[in-house]
Amino acid sequence: MPLEYFEEGMVWAMVSEIGFNIRNLRQKHNMSQDQLAKKLNVSKSMISCYERGKNVPAAECLFQLAMIFGISVDSILGLDNR
């Protein structure tokens, strides 16, 4: 298997985990996509893209998410479980 494929797969897995974590945190806090979008000043469709792993939040957005949910950016990125 080429190294490029492995790295791309790892990136996809991390992006998917970030989206999964955002969705779980949002649901845990009984928040709709629209409510979270308003707090982050982004569109509801952008939240959907984050949660489906189609887009990755910018660093500033990750910090805002961490503050909203009262957790670390590492937790959102899934790095605290490794």
C-alpha cells in the first residue's frame, strides 16, 4: 500500500472523528445545528459539513467550540484519548 494512501486515510479518519465529536457534544448540550451555527457565526450547513466530515473547523472555530462546550480543543480533535 502506498504511503500516500495511508496518510490520506489517517487524515480522513481524524476529520471524521472531529465531526463525530462535534455532533456528540452538540447533542449532549441539547443544541440544534442552527443554535450552534449562530454561536459560531457560521451557517447551519457549515455545521452539517463539520459533523459529516466534509469540512474541518478553522483554528478560531475550534477554540470557540471548546469554550462553548467547556472542553479542550484536544478533546474536540480526539487527541485526549490517545
